[in-house]
Amino acid sequence: MAAGFTDFEITWRADVFAGAPQASSAAAFGTLGVNFRARKAPAY
């Protein structure tokens, strides 16, 4: 995997701008909020 990660997972995603005054602008660019978890290989 890129950057030496051995595991990567998106744990949560949502339209965090829903209901905000700029929601249509954010949606036009496909903006989402995400949380992710990654594990990097140990350095030897």
C-alpha cells in the first residue's frame, strides 16, 4: 500500500455540511467528513 501502510479502513463517513448554508457548494465538490484507521509496518 501507499506510504507503507499494511492496513487502512474508513470507519465513518457522513455529509457533515448537510443543513449548513454552504451545503450546496460542498455537495458540488463531493465534500464528506471521514474518520479512518491505518496501521504502518514496523520499522526494522
